Amino acid sequence: MKPSAFDYHAPGTATDAVALIAGLGDEAKFIAGGQSLMPMLNLRLAVFDHLVDLRKLAELRGIERRGDAVWIGAGTTHSTVGRSTELATAVPLLSRATPLIGHFQIRNRGTLGGSIAHGDGAAEYPAVALALDAEIEALSPRGSRTIPASEFFTGMWTTDLEADELLTGVSFPTWNGRSGFAIEEFARRAGDFALAGAAIAIRLDAASTLDRCAITLFGVAPTPVRVTAVESELLGRTIREIDADEIGRRALDSLDTVSDDLHGPAAYRRRVGATITARAWRRAVDEATAARE
Ligand code: FAD
């Protein structure tokens, strides 16, 4: 399949890009790596008269330590994220998520900002952003604003971004202390989107009591989901008292509805999701208990 005809634009600055898209209106769309948008255009699931390419925007690329967070430019590719030694130590969950995304060709072209802006409920980076309380920066002709990840993902392929807003970067808070991070998923084939996945971050105090906890499920609902009720029950408990399988079951039971499609019925996703969550929990606990204060 081929996309319908469109006019191609490649502005040189973020300010020009937002001015351009604001002027073109609903018939225009930003394109970054094209790894989600191009298949949709080719299949004619989406039709736009204008594409505004972000590839010339050098200001959208980079990885920078900013206080207690690491800022990643929206145009930074998945491959660059995966290779970053800074991120491997400062935001390990993001590094560990990267090899799970598609195939290396997709990771070479796809961008962190594109993945977050696309907002697929089965995608890894949105789940990590939610688990770590990331902050998402957007620029429009009205100025810039910061959106907490908890308010950003509003539905399947739908986010809080306005049509004329450019996602410029994402800040991921770093965790200190005895922390453990794990991301696990199940997909039918390597490189496929997850049928069920879990991204978990925990921190222990000196007495091995859980003092920070984030459990995010993906692939099981239209958006990534934080199971905050389960997190609250766990906080303050000694890590030895907590049963991983019970967490897996509780996490999936806490969801009223679970995605149900030809790739995986809801009941199957609940079972697989519970197993995957328990597996991620064990790995996060192993890392946190081995870590020094
Ligand atoms: P594009 O495709 O260019 O854009 C996607 C959407 O985001 C468009 O609506 C576009 O307008 C918007 N957008 C892009 N950048 C911005 C911006 N800076 N500001 C505002 N809006 C913006 N992803 C996974 O997470 N996990 C997988 O397992 C996975 N498997 C894949 C397998 C295949 C075969 C393919 C083709 C893709 C797969 N992907 C997967 C998707 C891939 O990660 C994409 O790269 C990513 O979802 C979108 O990034 P992009 O830069 O390619 O964005």
C-alpha cells in the first residue's frame, strides 16, 4: 500500500515547526521516525495533506542530566537511548525497556518522543514514563508546558497533546538508595508488541522495608496502567513478607477490564499478565536487596 499524496515540510527549528503546523490545521501531522505513522499512512488508516518532518530539529536530540532527573530530547532514537551509559545507571528501566521494542531497524529510526506521543497501550516507553513519574514537555504557539505522565495517556493512541503541540522532551526522575528495576513482557514473537507486560521500580530502606514502589502494566489496556491500589498496600511492608505471585494476581485483579482481541482474550491476558508481573517483581527485589545503601 502507498499513502495518499501529501506535501512534505522540514522546518529547521522547533518554533518554526509549531508555527507551521498551527497554520496548516487538522490536515497536518508531525512525523519523527515514521515507524508508527508511516504504516498507518500506508494502510490509509490515517490520511494527512501535510507532513511536518522533525528530523532537522537538532534541539530535540540529546540526553542531559538535569538535577535529579535525566532529560531526553523527543527526537532521540530508541537506539541512542539503548546505548547510553548515562541512562544505564541513572534510568535503568528505560535502558532495559529498549531492546524489547520491535527490531533494531525500528529502534534505529523510531524516537522516544514519537513513542510517547503515539501513546500505544502496549508500548514500553509510555509504561516506563508512567512508572517513573516522568514529565513530558510540549511546545505550541501558546508557549511551553509540562505534563505529568500520569495525566498524559488518555486513551488508545490518544494523549493530552493538542494537535499543534510538539513534544520536545521527557524528564525521567532518577532514583537513589537501594532500588531495583525490572521490565518483563510476553509477546507472540520477538519484536512484536507485548500481549502483557509489567514495568516495576521499588526502593528499600535499611530495614528492607518497601519505601517506594511503582507497578505499571502495559499491553493489557488501551493505556499503560499504574496499579496504585496494590502499590499502596505494599508500602511499609518488609520485602520478605511479600509474595510475588500474590502481587501478580492482585495487580491484574485490580483492573476492571482487560483488553480482549484476537491476539489474546482478556482471561488469557490476565493469567499471562499476573505471571509476568510476578516475574518482574522478583527481578526488581533481587536487584534492590543486592544493592548497597
Ligand atoms: P512516528 O511514527 O513518526 O510518529 C508517531 C506519532 O507520534 C504520530 O502521530 C506523530 O505525529 C507523533 N509524533 C512523533 N514525534 C512527535 C513529537 N515530537 N511531538 C508531537 N507528536 C509527535 N513500539 C514499541 O513501543 N514496542 C514494540 O514492540 C514495537 N514494535 C514495533 C514493530 C514494528 C514492526 C513497527 C513498524 C513498529 C514498532 N513499534 C514498537 C513502534 C516504534 O517504537 C515507533 O518508533 C514509535 O512508536 C513511534 O516513534 P516514531 O519516532 O517512529 O514516530
